[in-house]
Amino acid sequence: MTVLVIAEHDHATVKPATLNTVTAGIACQSGDVHVLVAGANAAEAAAAAAKIAGVAKVIAADSPSLAENLAENVAAQVLAIAKNYSHILFPATANGKNVAPRVAAKLDVAQISDVTKVDSPDTFERPIYAGNAIAIMQSSDAIKVITVRTTGFDPAAATGGSAAVESAEGVADSGKSSFIGREVTRSERPELTAAKIIVSGGRALGSAEKFTEVMAPLADKLNAGLGASRAAVDAGYAPNDWQVGQTGKIVAPQLYIACGISGAIQHLAGMKDSKVIVAINKDPEAPIFSVADYGLEADLFTAVPELVKAL
Ligand SMILES: Cc1cc2nc3c(=O)[nH]c(=O)nc-3n(C[C@H](O)[C@H](O)[C@H](O)COP(=O)(O)OP(=O)(O)OC[C@H]3O[C@@H](n4cnc5c(N)ncnc54)[C@H](O)[C@@H]3O)c2cc1C
């Protein structure tokens, strides 16, 4: 049977999470990997998906009903072709997690969530208890609906493939939801889940002003994404979408620098797969040091500006 990967895209480009999901699809060892690009005027995104290494076919479903990524319509589009596949994989992003359960429910199968490793075509691994244990799950469902934790899989090469692009009829609007508007935060900084370097600040920063004053120059120097602990977000020092952790974003950059973050398990759940972890904390007993590759026991208000100066 064949594997279907649901592309995350903005109609013109394919988002990086799609590349990791393709790798997971290939790991399912269930035959060819197809990618569904469900969008409106999304020929460019479909062409980009066709270049991903390891993809055999791109299914381009183009319809005005798919312009705003409404979960009801995207789920209907997936369901229209679902029966041709043994595995349907979504990136475990906000979009993927919005659509996958609708597809699983309609197919009457159990969704397999947040997969970090594929052991065999029917056996998958996923973290539980905030990443403190790994569950190995075997599914006997005929169609396996899976969300993929992208940090668990290397990205497939974005170029080098030459898949055929096949058009599919776009679904009609479900009428169940409608698009009202979107407020998008624009930032010059890399998006957290795609950033190669992330610098994160915690409660120790003490105020939104100090957070910006101390952390932003370090992020600027390193061209890094800015992250935060939940305590910093809850206190209003940093916006909600910067939160890293169990109830925030799961990240695995090349370098993660945690400043004034204690390292609660819920924070570690979101960043402990980072390749190199640096912690700056004035408490030598802080749990963050147990996962850090490099630890600096220091006052961040001195250490971070010194680091910025030295870079
Ligand atoms: C269900 C649930 C979900 C959660 N989800 C998340 C999540 O997604 N992400 C998350 O981050 N948390 C999450 N939490 C909260 C988590 O348990 C912690 O409360 C939170 O991570 C603490 O943030 P912090 O490390 O910034 O603050 P604190 O724990 O208060 O730590 C501050 C640290 O700064 C150090 N420090 C203080 N002053 C300085 C200084 N001048 N220089 C250097 N170091 C200094 C201290 O030694 C301390 O280690 C969740 C909790 C629950 C119950």
C-alpha cells in the first residue's frame, strides 16, 4: 500500500514540517510516498512538493474552499482519497492536529499521535508523561492516521526529487465553518520550530522590558529565534507563541540557550532533543543543568551582555 503525507504549505511554498513528515512516511516502509497539497492556486507549492526527495507522486487538490486551510474542508479533501492509502501522516503542527482527528474519526480508526519513531509499518513510538517515557504502540487499523512529531525525524531533502503532479478535484465548501480573518505576527526572527538556534528566557528576566533588553541582542547576534518558559509567558514578559515546552512548542534546534530557566520537566519536554544545550543559571542545583551540554553558573544580567559583546 501507499503512504500519504499531508503537506503543510502556504500555497506557494512547502513548510519545513512537511519534509520531516516525508521522512516519517518513508520510514513506514509501506510503499510509495504521495504528498497531498490541498490549497487554492497552489501550483507553486505542489511543484515544490514534487521536488522533495523520496516523494513518488504529488496530488494537487485546488479549490477556493481550500484557500484558508479550514479544517473541515481539508479533512474532507483527505477523506476523498483516504481509502487508497495504508498510512496518512500529518505533521503534528497546529494545522495537522486540527485536521487529523477529523480524518481518524470519519475513518473509524484510532489516531496515533506525536510519533517520534517508526519501528515497523504497524508499530510506532511516541513520548508520554511529558517525554519521561516512550510508549510503543501497535495498530491493527487498516488505515493508520498518524501525527508526526517533526523533531523526531530528519527533514527529507527539499530538492532532488521529480515526482509526478496529479490533479484531484477539490472538495466543495462544507459550510460548517467560514473564514473571518487572521492576525499574523510578523517577525524578522526565524520561526521557533524552524530556527537553527533558539535563545530562551525565563522568569528570572523579571519584566517584559528586561526580557527584550537582555535577550533580543543575543538573538540578533546569533540570528536566533526567541523562546520563553511558560512562567515568562504567563507573567507577560514574552508573547504566548514563544512558549517552549509541553504546552508550547516542541523544538530541536542545533543550539538552545536557556537563560534564567529552571528546567521544569514541562519545559524540558519541549527542548531536550536540541543538539547542543547551553544553560545560564545562578543556581547550581537548577535541573536545567542536568540536560545541558554547557552550563554557566552566573547571573544572566551580567553573563548575557558579556556573551553578546564577545560574539
Ligand atoms: C500542565 C503544565 C504544563 C506546563 N507547560 C509548560 C511549558 O510548556 N513550558 C514551560 O516552560 N513550562 C511549563 N509549565 C510550567 C513549569 O512547570 C514551570 O513552572 C516553568 O517552566 C518555570 O519557568 P521558569 O524556569 O522560567 O521559572 P522558575 O522555575 O521560577 O525558574 C527561574 C530560574 O531562574 C534562575 N534565576 C533567577 N535569577 C537569575 C539570574 N539573575 N540569573 C540567572 N538565573 C537566574 C533561578 O535559579 C531559577 O532556576 C507547565 C506546568 C504545568 C503544570
